[in-house]
Amino acid sequence: MSKVGVGLLLSAVLVLTPVWAAAADFKVGVVDGMDVVSKSAAGKGVQDAITRK
């Protein structure tokens, strides 16, 4: 490879490595709405009111 090719390859690796690292830290998940509500204070109050009836 020529010096220019090696320089371009090295530049691409240095530029893309942080992008790959950021993509690895990026997590997409599904939020369970019922889980969130049941763990909140208001959700627990509603559950208590239902169990009392």
C-alpha cells in the first residue's frame, strides 16, 4: 500500500473507533408500562385501594 492508503486507513480507524464504542453503549429496550406504574408510589396506592375492595 502506498503512504496515502495507509494514512487514509489509519484516519478511518481513528475516526470510526469512537463511533463503534458509542454504538456499543447505546441500548434500545422496551419499557413495560405496567412495571413502571406498579413500582411508583401512585401505582402502589392504586393497588392497595384495589386489594381493599
